[in-house]
Amino acid sequence: MKFAFYSPFRGLGGRLQEIMTPKVSIIMGSTSDLPVMEKTAKLLDEFEIPFEIHALSAHRTPAEVEKFAKGAQARGIRVIIAAAGMAAHLPGVIASMTTLPVIGVPINASLDGLDALLAIVQMPPGIPVATVGINGALNAGILAVQILAVADDKLQTKLADYKEDLKKKIVKANDELSKVEYKYKVN
């Protein structure tokens, strides 16, 4: 986090205002992708990781995509999560213009999302995009946290606690399942 002095009226005394610099960018080809991508946003909130969200299109706003991709690292971004459906060129186009890790989220907009999955996962050599499952926004968020946690012990501890909670939920669910009775159930 960065700190800056802010004074709306010079000479009347400033106040310290915390300015959060985003570490993760969530980029969507369309705002219609937000219901899927809000899982990423909620996870980043839970881990207290500053992020930004933008709607950019590789086909409709290519100049803005280029400006974003080429300027992301200088603005403090460490991981980009890019979601797109159908032709799904957005993650690959961004990855071609930055050295930052790009995580692609294929959106189920047509063909059960298979078109988007193949468009994102089949990148040429030298332009990798880490690709999660169709509508896999939560896993994209977790992967972004894992990338950031490599250099952050505090975040690594939070991540370990999160995964331990996942384990506890399954153990509890399995215990509850053992109490369900059926005529031919043997466990």
C-alpha cells in the first residue's frame, strides 16, 4: 500500500489518506460476464487484495486493450485475470503485450463454453495463458492469490488457512452424508 498526503485546500492542513494500488486486474470482454467474475472479486475481497475491474474487448476496443496491457505492470498490477466468451481472444491478446501472468477464464456464452475454452487454452508458443475451467472464476482468483503468495508470507498463511477450511467443509459434509439412510446403503 502507498500513502499520500491529500489536501483539498493548501495551507489548511493535509490529512493522511490511504491509497490502495491494485495488484490484480479483472478484465471482462463484456459486463454480461460480471455474474461469473464476481466470484473472483469476492475472493480477492476476502483475501484483502486490492483489485480493479474493467470491461475491454479485443475486437471492439483493441486500442484500449493495448494501452491497458502495456501499462499494467507500471501501474502495480501483478496478475491479470481475463474473461471472455465465444471467440475469447482477450486473454491471449493481453498476454501477447505483457510479461505479467495472465489467467484466462472461458465464459459459457455459446457452445457450452467449449469455443472459449479452446480459444484461450490453445495459445502459440511463447504466449502462455494459464486457463481455468469454463466459468471457473473462483479458481482464477485462487490461482492469482497463489501467484501473489509466492512473495508474501502473510498471504501464504491466509491461503493455507483457506485451503484448510475447504478440507474441513468436505470432512463435515462426508460426516453428514454418513448419517443419511437408504434401504440398500451399506456405509
